[in-house]
Amino acid sequence: MNERILIVEGITDKKKINKVLKTPVEILCTHGTLGVERMEELILDHNLDHRPVFILVDEDDSGNKLRKQLTSELPHAAHIYVDKAFREVAATPEHELARALLSHHFQVKPVYLI
């Protein structure tokens, strides 16, 4: 199982991303920063050390803290960023989110690229 996996902070982020994606992708919600045990659980349960991992979190203090934490545990992960003007993934317009995902070769619904 070498499928890509996307890590986000919350359920609203996951719903917004699923709306934009053309093909399903496994999305993990962290619900904020993770304790050591929960982080290890995620890595083992989802085989994160051996899969292409993408991190898409809010552009705020808690998102930056989570990004830093995930980076130290998953140094091979690629980072996807939303414009700082929107701060939150859930507040990012669909077309902006689609562009960010497309830049990392995720298949997005064409309607969001217009």
C-alpha cells in the first residue's frame, strides 16, 4: 500500500478538501497537535514512514506548531500551503485550495480551476 496520504487538522478541513478532490485520497485529521503516543500510533497504523505524506494545515500558530511536529516525525512529508491571507484551510476558497493541491499532483475537479 503505497498510496498518498494527506494530514490536516480538522474535520472541516477534510470536508472542504474532499469537495475539491476528483479522486479520493486518504485524509487523516490530527485535531490539533499530537502527543508522542498518538503520533506513533498514526505512523504505525497508517504506515506513514513508507507512504507519500502531504501536510496541509492552517497558517496560524497552532498550524505552524503542528507542521513543525509532523516535520520532525515525518521528514519525507511534502508541505502544501494555503495563502496566509486566508489563515485556515477551511476558510480558503475552493479554487485556491484546488490550485494548491494540483501543484502537488492531486487530481482536482476541473470546475474549481476556472
